[in-house]
Amino acid sequence: MGLREINKFLEDKKFIPSKKMGQNFLVNEKIKKMIVSAAKINKNDWVLEIGPGTGAITSILLTYKIKLVAFELDKRLFSLLEKKYSSYNNFFLVNVDALKINWDDQIHIINSKVDNITLVANLPYSISSLLVFKILNSKIINKAIIMVQKEMADRLAAKVNTKDYNAFSALIQLFLDIKKLFLVDSKNFSPPPKVKSTVIEITKKTLDNSLYTIKEIDRINAFFKLSFLNRRKTLINNLAKTINKKLIIDKLKENNLDLNTRAEQLNPITLVKLMKELNFNYD
Ligand code: SAM
């Protein structure tokens, strides 16, 4: 659907886009195609779309003869999509809140053999950080092409020693590679959002399996938050709130790190090494 068709649909159905569900529909054909082509999908691949809306990206995805699973929360849009794509037997639409389900389990209800799936989505921005955590926790998503608010993309992809690099960036970058692909202006949506957007590519890093337990991710999250608690303070001063100061000094010295080091100067791997050496426990 282009801008004219979206507006007609919205008027005919007296459809009021829900702010709560982040309903800003993409209306620029070129951008829809750029998103899909960034996913580099091939015939017969499994693809997951979260929040298909009126089908902006869905219609292009379906031209690839892939197997497409889509999770849409809004019942009104679910009914629209069900009708619109009723002739496709490779389209599996589920009316569900993507935040409340286990994605791998839901996909395995559709086909138990799926072990590799690509996520393509223009997401509601208010839930994008939670969705990134869901990508991290999925064992079958290998790659994601998603649109997020520009500032979120900047934080996710922020390099060490820059103003955007924080505890969240470090945590995500420990597990995922983030690449900013292109900026999208708000005029390409209906209704236009108040913010600019960026399309990003997310791929999984191959890591030591012991890091991938929910408990360990929670521990790393808590340690990173403590390390970045006050950006102006040194790592020692932030960590000393719960860890013995002498132990922190010893470990920094053993790692040849300056005692004035701040968390923003350290990459996620070094932070995790310190967490382990300091026997950090958040309970
Ligand atoms: N992909 C469409 C596009 O590009 O035009 C729609 C994008 S709109 C920004 C976000 C979509 O996600 C809406 O269709 C909205 O109803 C849906 N949505 C919002 N929260 C959701 C959730 N928790 N689970 C599944 N879908 C959700």
C-alpha cells in the first residue's frame, strides 16, 4: 500500500492508528524495498516479521517465495492481513503480543524444523530495546534488519569512548554485531512520527556458550549498569558501592588498566573479564 491507499484504508475503515501500538505506517516504496533487500533473503528461507501493520514490508517479502511468519498485535490489522494474503499458503500470521511470547516456541508450532530465521521489521519504537533482548534470547534468529529510532540506533552501535556508549550498548555489543545501514526521514510514514529512524542490521556473535544463560545475562547487565552508574566517576568509584575497593584496585593493576579508568573506555569483553575476576554477584 502506498500513501494514497493507506489513507483510503484508514478513512474507509474509520481506522484510528494507535499511538500505544506505535502505528506509523511506511509509505515509501523505495525504502520498503531497501529494507527487504538488506535482508538478502533467498527462496525457501524462513523470515519473521514483527508488526506487519497494513503489509508495507510483507507484500515485498512475499514476492521472494519465502516462508513468512508474522506477529501482529492489533486485531483490526490482523483481520485485514488475513484477508489480504488469504491466497498465500507460505504466510503464517499470528495475532499475538510479540513481547509476551517465546518466539522460537511460536515458530516451532508452525514448523518444528525451523533452525534458522531472519527477522525483518519496522518496529514500534517504544518496545525496540525489549525486542532487541528477544533477538538476543532467540536461538534461531541469525540476523535481523530492523528500523528503530535514530537515537536508539546510535546507542546500539556506539563505539567505546563516545558519548552514546553506555551500559546498554556494551551489553548488546557483547552478544550482537550492530551495523547502521541508512537513515529514514519521518515524511516516509503515515502518520509521520516525531523522530527520525535508522535501519540497522543485527547479527549474532559466536561466543562462549556459558555467557548465554538468562542468569549470566542478568549478572552481566547488573555489572555493566553498576560500572556506568555515574559516567563522570571512575570505574573504581562506581564499583566500590558493592565491591571491595582494594580488590578492584588489584584487578585493574593486574589487567594493566589505569586506576582512573572509566567504564566508557572499556570494551564489553574487558568488562566481563573484570566482572568474573571480581566475582561480582548481584543478589
Ligand atoms: N510494518 C508496518 C509498516 O512498516 O508500515 C507497520 C509498522 S508500525 C511502526 C508497528 C506495527 O507493530 C503496527 O502494526 C502495530 O500494531 C504492531 N505492534 C505494536 N506492538 C506490537 C507487539 N507487541 N507485538 C506485535 N505487533 C505489535
